[in-house]
Amino acid sequence: MSKTKQTKIDKVTAMLRRPAGATLEALCKATGWQPHSARAALSTLRKKGAEIERRPSENRGCPSTYHLVSGPEAN
């Protein structure tokens, strides 16, 4: 019995599903990617039909969060 391996993009999707969403920094830390790679992953998810929303922080100086709103990856 082998478990299916969770890919990094699966991990990103799970983080984006959380009510609090995920910051770019959190995505980078969880995957080991550099920021440009994490942004490319978000872009790829969008191209696959996922709707990802960027919500600016209410506090100045705090990072924006990304949230998976709908699409094939949101189910």
C-alpha cells in the first residue's frame, strides 16, 4: 500500500483553500520555491481555470494574501 505523494502544487492549492489564504512568503516557505516560481505557479493555476483572488492587507506593511475562490482546483 503506497500513499499518493502530495505534490508542491497540491500543497499550494491546499494553502489557498484555507479561510486565511496564503501569503507569497508562506507559499515560498512551504514549497522551497523562490517568489517568482510561486507567482508562476499561481499563474499556471489561473490558466487551468482556477479563480485566485489577491486580497491586500488592511494593515500597512503587511503582505497581501491569495485565496482560491473557484475553479477546477477549488472542488
